[in-house]
Amino acid sequence: MATIPVIKFGGTTLEGEFAIDPERYQELLQACDWGDSVEDKCKAGSRCRNQMRASRLAEVATDFVIPQITQGRIPVVITSAFGWATDKWDELAKGLTDQPDDREYARLQMTGELRSNAGLALALRGRGYAAMSLTGREAGVLTTRQYRNAGIEAVDATYVAQLIREGIVPVVAGFQGYFHDERTGRDEAAILGRGGSNLTAVALAHALGQRECCMYSDVDGVYDKDPNQFPDARKYEVIYAQDLWELPKWPGVIQEEAVRYALKFGIDIWIKHGRRPEVPGTLVLCRTKECIFV
């Protein structure tokens, strides 16, 4: 089986604001015409944020994805939604109704990942590299029969593998899939549990016959305790997946269900920093293998 890097980018990692140096950030702010009305200010703020996100997606394409291509490997890229989009859409839904309908709530939440993966595909294509954004359904992610907090039953990676053979980078929207509704005879979209893009990455790696995947996050690995609260926190270079359950608190950098899936199928998970790839990460070990990622 050919080596296919399966790499996932978290939402904070894809967000542009913190990826731009302070001088550039001030230039963007000054370039925005803030205007006098609330509408003008909102539009100006949105323009600035879009510029920052565009800059960040260009960095992700240039610094992480294209180096894999130039080394002769076509990666599969999984994206989370930008920044706090999941919370934003949750607030919108709850502002509309006290009890959001599960089907419509799932479809609302899916839009976050669809924006980020289409944006990254545009960034790659704009630099001369073939890429195609895919929904969870297009990537073959079959879920349990529920709209929200679904699990993954299987992945048919036939289309993803076809794109790879054609030299096209599949950019997959994480956190989503589909199930067949026997009552209506139609396929329905579903979203996975919180942090579900991690599960998407592990499941795609398994479906493509790979032994590992890599999660790029806003932290540089797994620690024995929260490094933001405890200065003496120790980072693991390697940790057995089973030992994660022995930590005082489950590490927020990785979804628990994704680790269970990885253990079931023997998929190693690398946790690395999405803005400092040179910093050694943590290998969550289900089986040993040399890291092939940036």
C-alpha cells in the first residue's frame, strides 16, 4: 500500500487572526474602513477576518500540504470549522428555538467545515495544485442512523482513492457523514460528536490502509496536565493510547472516540503544532512507525 499522509487541521489552527504577526495585523485593521453604522462595522470586521483566514489558509497550503506533494505523496487533508464556528452556529440555533430540530441543526453545523475545506482547496488550486473539497458523504463516511452525535460505521474510500491516483488532493470536511433513512429511502446528512474531525481522520486513515494519521492543533502534544495552568506540566514524546485514560483529565487535543477507533484498528495518532511544525509532537501509540509528516 502506497504511503498516503492523512493530516487533519483543527479549527483554531485554521483561524487566521493569531497566525499573522502584530505588524501585519495592525495593517489590516487600518486598511478596513470601519464606517459609522453597525452594519458598516460588521462588514469591515468580516473583511478583515476573511483576509486573515485567507492568509492562514495560504500558509497551510504552502507549509504543510504542498511539501507532501513535492515529495511525491498526495495527502488527504481533513479540516475542522474555523475557530469558534461550532459554538457560533449553536448559539444561532438556540436563538431560533429552545429545541432545535436534529436534522436542521446538523445541516447548520456542517456549514462550518464546508467553508474551511473549500477555502483550503481554493488556496491549493490557486497555487497550481489540483485539489477538490469533499463533504463527508462524498468521502464515503457512513454513520450510525442519527443526525447528531453519530458514530462512524464504515468508510468507503473508493472516491478518495481515485482522486489520489489522479493526483488530486482530497480536502475532506471533518465532523460529518451520512446514513440511509430506510423510512424515506433517502440518504441523510449527520454530524459526529464534538471533536469529530479527529474521528474522520482516523477512520479515513484506516479505510485507506494507512498505519497513522497526524492532527495539527494549537498545542504541540499531549501533556500530563494542562500546561496553561501548571508550569511543571510534562509533555509526552510517546504515550500508549490506553494510558490516556489514566491521566487526571482527558486531553482536550484529541477526541476520546477517535482514540477508541484508532485502538480498534491499530492507527497511530501524531499530535503536532499547527504553526510550529519543527517542534516535536506526541505520538499516541497504537503501533510503532516513523513519522512521515512535516
